[in-house]
Amino acid sequence: MSTLARARCRAKAHPLAMDAVLAFAVLVCMVVGSFVEPRHRDSVSWVLRTPDALSLVLMALGAAALVFRRSAPMTVLALTGTASVIESVTGDPRAPVAMSAVIALYTVASATDRPTTWRVGLLTMTVLTSAAMAAGPLPWYAQDNVAIFAWTGIGATAGDAVRSRRAFVQAIRERAEKAERTREEEARRRVAEERLRIARDLHDVVAHHIALVNVQAGVAAHVMDKRPDQAKEALAHVREASRSALNELRATVGLLRQSGDPEAPTEPAPGLDRLDELTGTFRSAGLHIEVARTDQGTSLPAAVGLAAYRIIQEALTNVQKHAGPRAKAEVSVVRVGPNIEITVLDDGSGEHETQDGGGHGLLGMRERVTALRGTLTTGPRYGGGFRVHAILPVKNGTPTGEDPA
């Protein structure tokens, strides 16, 4: 974080202290300005003078009021404006008390709406300029009177510009947050609808055939000793119902596969013991990958190993698809206490799933990690690229009866 950014954070955290610093700075400027005056009205040379006691009091009051400019902007503007009017009428030569009124007017303009800014700005400009021109010791056309008119207008305009910029930035931020919420809600809704559809299909496929199997198995068990022919017939029905159930299950699950997907594997679920094989497939596709591991000798539960494998697989797939042709990836697997930590980094310039409107791969990672009671962090890296970081509990990670696969 830069020095300017840290200063802004501190200013937001301690607004009253920052206003006190501002008030002190304004007081110093007004006091310094009150000690000099033009040698002649139309010259550019200056001489030192001693300000009046009343001018010093008015400058102190105007600066002190600025400490509370955020909490009571209208009241502060009224106090500083009154002090400026008194100085304009009595001061000869004048002290720059109007500086406090200009800052107070800026605060009102930046904290209120535009109609209020117009009304208050015109009123302040009219009162201060009229008092200076009509009741002051200088001619109405004097440079000091015109300066009061100009500075009050600048204060109101600057405050309105700052308020407009804040409103614009806030509107953009709210629009972005709303779009993000809408995208996440849409993704969750689609996943929930797909799960419900799959659950209904599986229920329709399994319930009928399992009921038949249960009935025929009961019949076979009942007549096995006395009527073996009828028992064989019942077992034949069991075999036929089982075959039909398997065929329909295969067809239902096949609907979830995309064209070109392999058939259902019969080998054990993959784990981190196959990490080298996984990274090798990506290297053969042209992706540069560096792997660092400190988990040698760690025995992982099948669910944890499968989740870790799938997270790395999905993260590297995203790198291959989104990070650009020259991207490099780093994979680290670290055992930290009771947890295994998986980190996948890339230095690509492409957009990952969080920006392209889909995001189902990252959502699937999050669901696997949540099922194991772990944590997942994903997001862009500073300076470019993307980061996926998962923490999976090695012990007591999978709730009873849950299979995150």
C-alpha cells in the first residue's frame, strides 16, 4: 500500500483529527496572511503589519468552527460566514477570515445535493460580497471584494464536483456488486435446478426396479426349499430388473456427459499420488508447470485426496483455457498441521471463470471444499494472474455419509 493510500485510510478512520489538522493549517494561513498588506493599493510590493485583536479573535473562531465541519456543516458555515462579514465591515486592512467560510461552503456543497448547494452558495456569495462592497472601508470595485466573490464561487463549485464524483463512483460500485450477486445467484439457481432434475430422474429409475427386486427376492427366499422352480423364476426376475435398472442408470448418467467423454472408470478414484501424471498431461499440451510438494509420507483419506486432485485439475484447466498461451503455473502441496494446503498460481493475462459469466468450475471446487469443511480462496493476483488456494482438513474432514465426489 502506498503512502497516499495509507494516509487516506487513516483520514477515513479518524475524521475529527483530520479536521482538527485542517483547521490548524487554515488558522496558520490566515494569521500569516494577516501580517502582510500591499504597500499601495495598486502595487505588488508588500509590507509587514500587525493585525487587530478583533481580527485575530475572528480568525481563531473561524478556524475552531472548522473542526466540526462534518458533523454540523450548516452551523459551521453560518459561524464562519458571520465572522467573515464582521471582518469585512470592520477590518482595515482586512484579514483573510473569509478563507474559513470558503472551506465551510465547500463542505456543505460536498455533503448535500445540488439544489441545496445552489441556494446556499448563492446566499453565501451574495451576503459576503454585498457586505464587503457596501459596508467595508474599501471601494466597492476593490480587488479584495471581487476576490471574495470569486473564492466563494470556487468553493461551492469544487464541493459540488467532489459530491458528483463520489455519487458516480458509488453508483458504479453498487452496479458491479449487483451484477456479481446476480451472476452468483444465477449460477446457484442453475446448479440447484440441475441437481433437482437429476435427483428426480434417478428416483424414477431406481425406485420402481428396486421395489421389484425386493419383492422377487422375498418370494425366492420364501419358496426356495419347497418350490425351487418358482424360486428360480423369481431370481430371474430379480436379474432382469437389476439389468434394466443398470441400463437406465447408465442412460441417465450418460445425459450428464458431454460428447467425447470416456466411459465410467472402474479404477479407484484418483488422488495426489497421481499428481505427476496429471501435470504431465498439461505439460504435454504446452503448459509450463512447476510443482513443489512437502506432503511426502502423508496418508490422505480418499475423499480428501480426490478433492485435492480435482481442485488442481480444475485450476490447471482454467489456466490452460483462460490464462493465455505463454502462461506459467505453479502448484504447491503443503502439509500444515492437521491440514493439507493446495495452491495453484498463474501469471497469465486472461480472464478466469469469475469474469466470464460461467464460473461452474470454481463453484464445483467450492462445493468440494465445503463438503470437507475446508476453505477455498480464489481471485486475481496483484500484478496479473490468478490464485486458487484450498485448505483441506486431513482428519475428520468428511462428514459421515457424505461423498464430495
